[in-house]
Amino acid sequence: MYDDNPKTKIGDVIEISCATCRLNLDGSVAAMVDDEVVQVTCRTCGNTQKYAPPMDDEDRRKRVMKRVVGGREKKRVMQEKSSKEMKVAYSPNEITARWRQATQGMRSAEGAIYNPKHTYQEGDAIIHPQHGFGIATQVIHENAVMVLFREVEVPVEMGAARK
């Protein structure tokens, strides 16, 4: 199966590091420049890709661990950042009192039915399917607004891309 001849040709089967499978596998030489393999096709997934020589198992483990641990750390930092931004220091009774004050003299019929594709501004009345009638209290960023409902103040999505 493997060519012992040092002259590799197009179509020869060589060992590669498949970027899609993330494993050392057999691949067919798909393109060469001079005597150098530049493109291969994985015989497992069929993906044609830039040639990468087989990776040492220890190096592969280190890369996977770095990606996993790095991803967890990035996610943790993002969660801490968002929780600091969105943390509300109000008890449930205080939230209800704030909601009553904000909605005083308003009827729920004045609220727009919540749609994540719409954009909202501070003071807009919203009817949410889970939380009910609420008032937008703060635009957090271009894709989220903080809304005060009767029992909770939560960020809701807005301006979502149309699919």
C-alpha cells in the first residue's frame, strides 16, 4: 500500500494529518510542486486539503488540551463579563415595585409583541411570550436590551439577523 520509493507521485498513498478528522490517516497525493507534496485527499473523509505531515501523538494531545482548556477559559471570562454587566442588585419585591412604577398608567395593549428580529429602545413596552408585559430599561449593545418584567429583569435578544 505504501510506496517505499522515495519518489512520491500523484495518487500515491501516504500518511497525513487530516485537518477535518483531526487524526493521522492515509491520504492520496492530489497535487505536487516539483518533488514536494502540496495537496492531499484524506481517504477516510474524502476532504482535499493542504498537506500536513503526520503529527506526533504527544503534540496532538497538547494541541487538543490547549484548545479545550483555552476554550473553557475564554467561555468563563465571557460569562463573568456578561454577568457583571447584567447583574441586577434588586430583590424580587423591588423588581415588582420598579415594574409597577414603570408601567403605571400603561395598558398591556400598548406593548409590541416581542420579536428578536426587531430593535428596541429604552422605554419601549414589550409583550414577551414567557415573561409577559415589560419595559425596555437599557440597551446593552446592538443585539440585546435589558427588559424589566413583573418578576424579573433580563436581557433579551434584539436585531437578530434574518434567516
